[in-house]
Amino acid sequence: MFILHVTMTLKDGFADRTLEGLLKVRPDVLKEDGCGEYTITKLNNQVFCFEIWESDAHLDAHMKQPYMVEFFEKTKDWHKEDVVINKYEVAK
């Protein structure tokens, strides 16, 4: 099990649109096998995702879901900087 902390720094005017898009898919993500949490928040021009996944296989399946592929394609040019992903293994 691990936690992902994703930071997206967006071009002016795109943070709200990104947040809305992620909130729209959130109910579906939470139904995915292996998803323990999917929380999204925004501060200025940054959107943050806090996710808990049971395994890399579950995360890989998540990234291939049609609604996620569509979201990534739609938002690919909205980023001001590269997306930063931090992964933390949950202590046992």
C-alpha cells in the first residue's frame, strides 16, 4: 500500500478547470479496485491529489481508465511545469 502526493502547477486560468475535471471523475476513481483514497484540493495555480493505492498494478489500471486517459489528453497543455509525483510506502 502506498500514498501518492501529486502536485500540478498550472498555467493561469487552468487550475479551476483542472480541479473541476478531477472532482468529476472522483466518484468513479473511488470505485476502482485498490483505491483507498482520492482527495483533490487547490491552492492558487496548483492542484494537489492525495491518493492511496493497494499496489502498483491497481495504480496502473487506474491510469488506463478511459475517463483518466481522456482527462490527461484534455489537460496536457494546461501545465506550467512538469507534474511532481511523490510516492510514500505505508509502514507496516
